[in-house]
Amino acid sequence: MDGRIVAKFGGSSLADSSQYKKVKTIVVENPNRKFIVPSAPGRRFKGDHKITDLLYMCHQLSSHGIHFGEVFQLIRERYMEICKGLGLKTPIEEILDEVYDNIHKGASRDYCASRGEYINGILLADFLNMAFVDAAEVIRFDLKGDYDEGRTEKLLSEKLSKLGGVVIPGFYGGDENGNIITFPRGGSDITGSIVANAIDAKLYENWTDVPGFLMVDPNIVENPKPIREITYEELRGLSYMGAPVLHEEAIFPVRKKGIPIQIRNTNKIEDEGSLIVHSRLSKTNLGKITGIAGKKGFTVLSIEKTLMTAEKGFLRKLVSVFESNDIYIEHMPSSIDSISVIVAEDEIKGKIDKIMEEIRIYCKPDRITPYTNMALLAVVGSGMIRTKGISARIFTALYESDINIRMISQGSSELSIIIGVENDDYEKSVKAIYKAFIDYTRYNWKNTNEK
Ligand code: ASP
């Protein structure tokens, strides 16, 4: 593909010197890969430490006046192995000593956490023979600690237009006083997207250790089908419900310009991965679903009141009870004379009696019933739009698996159907719906997802 590519490499892609070598092969393979965004070294094997976690630990110990040298030693060894394994001349000991001293002198939590990406950026730039640009200089936060999009775009495009190949560490930036500020955990994905937007990239590649998005959680369905193409909107639907591969905020910067994101596997370069696009060119997904995601642990408050819709301000009063108790509402499906408010169990824990009491006072309902231990699952796909039979297929599959559906909600965009079931029925429901679209031998329908 012609045009500039931003390639972000996740922690496992840069976990040690042998992973670094794979990254170099990928970068040199395509001369358009000129903007490289690394994470901090991640886990090399199950149970291993992520450098970022160790850095947080050092900060925690140091801020309580506890010696953190042993933990820091683990960080030191990781970077030393990378340097040695690649034969780099970077003065790594000096860099590490400086970071150690700063943590010792009480550097901020964000500064400490960011050093994983910072050091990895310096090493990778050396290894790839590219320029190193400190994210603190080009990714700007305001003095309240909020990301400053306008300033960042200006700084990045000014700086990067002059450079041929650059490495910019992910996960952090800085304010104008030189304080380091980090994005949320996993935030190197966000940096990659910001850089792609600033340089008008043709493509934002996100290199990780998975084959891309799968139609369902592989812990529930064995060997599920990969999702080759997915729209930003569909991805919102899936990641909101817990399909983590890419940080959920990472689509926003590139979305404005419609820059596609490709998820690729550093350990399997031959895999095509998943492509996230603004809109599909073909209509081949008609009648298909893109994926199923979901989460357990919701509480539903069902509120009944005769002629509720005839009462002005009823919904406002109801919603304000949740707002004043600082609780996010996930969904609010309604029907005649009743409405359900769905919230995450963690949010409402310990507050449920108080909330019910306040609803009784402000909204004077006929009845409020709480249902706990609910799971929500989202069946997502732009191919359902104006397609008959999708919901018939979903609900028949659930019926045949003897699952009691507790709630159904379909947004007006027809992009997803959200279904509430009991926690215990969650896995069974996901399997049943997946089968209904993939395994047509069980059903009388055409296997639309196989085409
Ligand atoms: N290293 C950071 C983390 O572990 C950021 C990232 O990897 O994207 O959260």
C-alpha cells in the first residue's frame, strides 16, 4: 500500500530481544512504515511481569519510603537483555540510573509509569536506526491534565514532517510545564491513533499477539471465526461490551479522517488480521452478524407505573436519582407502563436500597423490582440493517437452548441487539447464537455467515 503507515507495537511484541528482531523484520519489510509507536516491554510468558506494572510498584514502594531496588532490578535486567541481545550501544545503564534516581526523589506516578515506553522508544529507535521523539514534547495535555487535541496535532505535524523515520513512545505525553501525564492503561493504542491522525496516515497498524478480532470470546467457543473487516461503529458495540484487543478510545482520533486500523500479529506475519474501517465497500455482510460480545454482573431495576408516559418529567426524575448517586446507566429499555434501568453491579453495590427509596419518593412508582446477577450480550453487525430474520434466528436459538430472555433492546441504528439473560445462562447464550449463524446444519436457515 502506498502512503504513510503508523505501526504501533504492543508490549508482547517488544518483550525481549528476540521479539525486537521480529519487529525490525516487519518495519523494514515495508518502507512506508516510518512512524513507530512502541509500548513498554510486556509479558514474555504466562505469569511474567509487565514493565509498566513493575514501575507502578516502584512508585508505590518509594512513596511509602520502602526500598524499591529489588523491583527495579527486574526492570534493569529486562532492558539489559534487550540491549545485549541486539548489540546496542545505547547508554542504558545511565538512562536506568537516572530513572531510578528520579523515582527515589519522589517523581510522580505518571512519570514512573511512562518510563517503560520512554526507554523502549530510545532502544527501538537505536535498533531501527530512526530518530527518537519524546512523546512529552509532542503529545500535549493541558494544565488540568486533559488531552489537548489541537495543540498535539500542531506539534506533531510540525515535528514529524521534518523526519524520515521516527519512534515515538506510546502511553504518555506532557504538559507545558514539563509534567508527564499518561493515558489510561493500554493507552499506547491511543498514541498510535493520534500520530496516524496528525500525519494523515494511509493506515494505522496495530501489532499485537493475537490474530485480530474473533467473532466471539475463544474462552467460550473453541476456535471461533476471525473478523476480517469491522466498522468503527461495530467495534464500539463489541468493545463496549468487553471484546478487548484495542483500547476502546483508540478509534476516536483516526475515525474523523476515516483512517483504517489494521490489527496484526507480530508472531504470525502471514496472517492478514482484522481491518477496522469507516464503512464497508461491499454489501457482502448483508444478513450476517459481525460478532457477539458481552459481560456478566449487571443489576436491573424494573419500575412500573400506570400511565407513566402521560407524566411529564418522569424520566428526568428517574435519571436524576442515578446521577445524584454517581451511577452510570448502561441501558434503559422501556415498554408500556414500565421501564428498566440497567447498571453495572459494581456501580450500584451498597446503594441499591437508597436508590429504590429515592425513586419511590421522586417518581412514586406502583412497583420497583430489582433483578441481580444479570448478563448482557450484544449481537453486533451493520449487516442486520434492513435484513429480515436476524432477530428470529437469535431468539429461536436462545429458545432452543432453553434460555430465558430477561431483556431485549435494539438501538434505532439497527447495529446491535442487546439481550439480557441470567449470569448463569451467559456462556450458553453466546454459544447458541454463534451456532445459529455459523453452524447451519443445526438449523433450517441458509448459513449467511458462511458465504
Ligand atoms: N504500558 C502501558 C500499559 O501496560 C500502556 C500500553 O501498553 O499500551 O498499560
